[in-house]
Amino acid sequence: MTRLPHAAAYALALAALLAGCGQTPSSEAPGHEVAGMLLDAQLGEVSGLAASRAHPGVLWMHDDGGNPARLFATDEEGNRLATLRVEGVTKTDWEDMAAFRLRGRDYLLVADIGDNGGLRRTLQLHVFAEPARVANGRIAPAWSVAFRWPDGARDAEAVAVDAARGEVLLISKRRRPPELFAVPLHPPGIERVTARRIGTLGGMPQPDAEERRRDPQGARLATQVTAADLAPDGRTLAVMTYRHVLLYARGRDGWAEGLRRPIRVIPLPWMPQAEALAWSADGRHLYATGEFVAAPLYRLKAR
């Protein structure tokens, strides 16, 4: 296969992107822009995204295919900077990741929670100390959390870490309305914990009759939750579906109150398979991308 120089490949991919949606980046949605393109073949199935807390300007990504267990570091334009091979874990179906700070240290969490067939009895969350340097190497978990759902298997692709409360937030994918659960971030001496149900997410935009007639399959999938992330200040939960990003504000008594209605609904720019979402380290923007080769990496204005 003939490989194009980076600049030429970028230009062609961007031209195809804009031709496919018939829009310029500035007209897709107010405040949205194409930060870059994921042109690296190893980034063709990105399903997890997180903004580094330790290294300004660095994004972490992982894929969810049948590839080896790896974490990728990129710059904010999607150019790969380093690859970390993950040791000591089995990769079943990685679906999301998060970056967080706990007791003065920076960590990454990878959620092995995908379950298309609804068969898995135990799911895994793996926590890694964020490396001091962005360089190729190997990494192993600082700890892992095994958990089960309280009432039977379900598919999930969205995770966020509420470090201040010591919890991992998880959102079901196919249930209607989507359900929010919590799992202890670092449970002491427990082999497997049970996720605690917090509530359901309200205010999901629904396809209208014309959309259902024109694209029945797309309409059926439109409200499935594919990613999530918690803002660095811990107050706003961003939830991605295939068509929108919804922002929920934590109430004074926790998340149950804030889930009734989103404080903002952001239409996604053109993206065939929206799978990865992350707040920027300063909490002003959201990064979003999809699971396909030459995917756009969007920067969405969120504040």
C-alpha cells in the first residue's frame, strides 16, 4: 500500500470528511473544530480517550478490537507520541478510559466492561499510575477492581472517575433509559464488588418519526451511550451517544438529583461511530473521536 506523507494524508482525509457532511468545521456546530485526524493505522479502533493530568497537551487512547493490550499517547492533534504495552491483564473488551488525580498522584483507568452478548459475570477496571515520561515502554496496573452488576449482565461502554468521592461511575449502553452505577475506586481486600445503582439518565434526545422512517437502524442506535467523562472539577458529567453529548450537573446530594435533565445537549459533528470522549485538562473543552481509520479528533466547546 502506498503511504501518503502526513500533510497530504491529512488534507485528503479532511476533504473527504467535509465532503461527506457537506459542511465546514466552523459550521458543524458553534464552537466545534477539527483538532486533528487519527491517521495512524494503530488508532483505527479508538474506544477510550483521556486527557493526561501529568503531561499537558497529551491525550491517552486505547482500542477495543482484538489487538494486543496497549495504551497510546498522542498530542492534541492525534499524532501518536508513544505506545505502552500493558502487562498483567487480560484484554476482553476494553470500552472506555479516564484520567484522574488521587492523593497527589496521577492515574489512568481502563474499563474492560464491554459485553455485547450479555454473558460476562465479572467485569474489570484496571488502574495505572501515569508514567513520568511519555515514551514507548511497558506498564502494569497499580491495582484492579473486579465487579458485577447487581441484577444480571448488561453491556456498557461508558466510565468516569469521581476521585473526590472514591467512586467509578458506569453507564449502561442498551438499556432505556440508560442507568448510572457506582463502584468503589479502590475497595480494600474484596475480591469482587457489586455495582450500586444510582438512577437513570433523563432528557435523552429521541429521533422523530421522520428519522425513524428514513433510517430505522440509526434511529434505534441513536440514544445508546458509548462514552463518558467527569470534568476535572468533578461537577459535570459528560455523556456521549452516537449523536449527542449531554452534560449533567451533580446535585448537592449527589448524582441522582442531577440525572433528571441535562443542563446542556451538544449535537455531535459528523462522526460515523462516536466512541470516545474526554474533557480537556482545563475543563473548557471536550475531545471526541470515533472508531474508524482517519477519524476526526474534534474539540467541542463545553463551557
